[in-house]
Amino acid sequence: MPDPIETAATMDRASAAQSGDAQVGHAPVGGRGVDRILAAIVTFVPPLGAIAAVVLWLQGYAPGWTELGLMLAMHAVALIGVEVGFHRLFAHRSFEPHRAIKIALAMMGSTAFQGPVIWWASIHRKHHQFSDQPGDPHSMYLSGPGWMARVRGAVHSHIGWIWSAQSVGRGGFAKYAKDLYRDPDVLAIHMNYLRYLLLGMAIPALIAGLVHMSWTGALLGFLWGGLARVFVMNHLTYWCINSVTHALGRRPYKTRDRSTNFALLCIPTLGQSWHNNHHADPSSALMNHRWWQLDLGGLLIRGFARAGLIDNMRRPNRERLRHLESQTGAESLAGGQEQAGIKDFSGTADHAERSDDLGTLFVPDEQDAAPSREPSNKRTQAQ
């Protein structure tokens, strides 16, 4: 039986060749209709859903405890999945989970409307590799001089980058996540991303519909627990990590980028807004470096560890952090590759951009990331 990933990749390349888009390289997303459609859906559908929910509220269909409860519950599920799962586990391998925890986090993150797990992790690893330097998928500092360029850069870093073919991975993203493609559990969830995304919309609609026993209830559940929830999480809070926490806040560590700590976002991002802390030590599972820095994601990971659900939780490297605190700005620009912590995951020391088209968000290049039938680690083999 032919490998489904290789078959899909071959079909995708054939489709690209037929459309004249086989060598997009650094071309805009408009070169491929599906990418433009996906970018438009991610950008506009959640805000429109939130607006529709508010309009219905003004028309007398106010959200009740059911809708608000579903919104908060689905928000928590998606946020934990993205921050603890997609980010700290899959992008940075900051702890080793039991298989059930790994699968649950990947499924939960897939309801967040932020893309499939392997693509998300690979883009984030690339961000750390080139943070605020040429090659960073979503830096605000690569648009040129002047205040207008800074405005364009802010828009690009917050959401505009998903409209850029180079930013979303056309220049090569599979090489940053070979380890994840070799994990059959993660690969299966990655390939079925749309199912989990739709499930995250259908669950609140179904529950609210059954509670109210009406189609109106189902609609309100879909709007508040689905689209409005996505808008609040992504557009208003979590995506501020790419924009706000690379512009506003304190920089206790002299990292090579412009990451900052921004305390006001620590709760809605589960601690990710201690972003300068994170860039100073990306492999740590914990974002708080001071007792007063609230890191809800780190508290959850500590809870997993105490319950015996994860092993090898990585903690901040104090020696490294003291070194970064003492560096000058010029010194901090050196050693970017070692700081990024990407080398162990990519399988190669050469991070130069490739010109070949890797196709959609779901399908890796055949040579880069052929899926392995073996479990990804000894823990999985034991289970």
C-alpha cells in the first residue's frame, strides 16, 4: 500500500505544476488560491463571528451562562493545547509526556484555529532560529525604516504574516520538524487537523442546542463557544506574543532579538508573555524566572510532573541566564543558532532557505520528512 504522505505530496506538487506555481519561492500567497482562502478565513471569519454574536445580543439574544461557560471552557481547552502542547512540548520539547497527555494536547491545540500541530511547531522553531532577523516568519522589524514601516511591521507580526508565502512555509518548513513527522501519533493528528478544528466548533453548538433544545441555542453556542472564542484568544490576546511582546515591556536579558516581558498578558497567554524570559532560555518548560511572575502554563506542567504524567521537565538554566543578564547589546547578537535551540530538531546544521515548494500546511516534502512507523521515543515503545 503506498504511503499516504508521499502520495499526497506527489499530488500536491503535480497540482502546483499544473497551476504554474511549482516554483513560488518568495512569491505572495496569491500564487495559490487555497492559501489565500485559508488566510482570509483565519483573518476575517472569527471577527465576523464575534460581530454576529454581539449583533444578536443587541437584538435580544443575549449569551446566558451556558454560552459564556462554553466560551470559557473551549477557550481553556484551546489555550492549554497551544501553549502547553504546541509551544512548550512540540516546538521546544521541554518535557516528555505520557502518550495520552501528548495526544490530548495535540488534539486540544488543533481546536484553536492556529494551524496543524507540526506546521505550528516548525514555524515557531524557525522564528527562534532567526528571531527578528531576516528569515523570521513574523518579525515586525524587517519592513524598513520609518514609522510607516513600523506600522506595516506591527500588522505583519500580528496577523499579516499568514498572507506571506515565505512566512507560512513556502521557503521550507518541514526540515524544522523532522522529529514530529516521525511520531505517528502527532502526524495522525496533524493530518486530521480540519476534523479537530471543526469538532471545536461543533461541540459548543451541540451542547448549547441540547441545553436550549433549539436551533437558536445551537447558533449561539457556535458563535460564542466557537468563533467569538477564537477571536478573543487569537486576535486579541495570544497573537500579541508576535507583536506586543517584541515591542513593549522590559528586557532583563540581552537576547539577540527584541523580545520583552509584558506582564499584562501573562494570564491570557498562560505565561508566554514573559517572552524575554522565554527567548533567553527557549528549552525551559517554565517561563517565570522570578517568584512573582505568574506562569499558569508552567503550573500545569508542574502538576503533570507531580502526578507522574510527564518526565524530564526542563528548568531555567541559571548560569546561562546570568550570562545573558551581563551581556552588552552587541554581544547578545552573536550565537543566535545556539540560543535558538533548533539544531537538535532539524537534523541538519544547514538552515539556509530552500527554493523548493513544500506544498500545503499538511504535507511535508517526501525526502525531508518521510513518516516513520517506529514510536518517537522509548516511552512510547514501552507503552
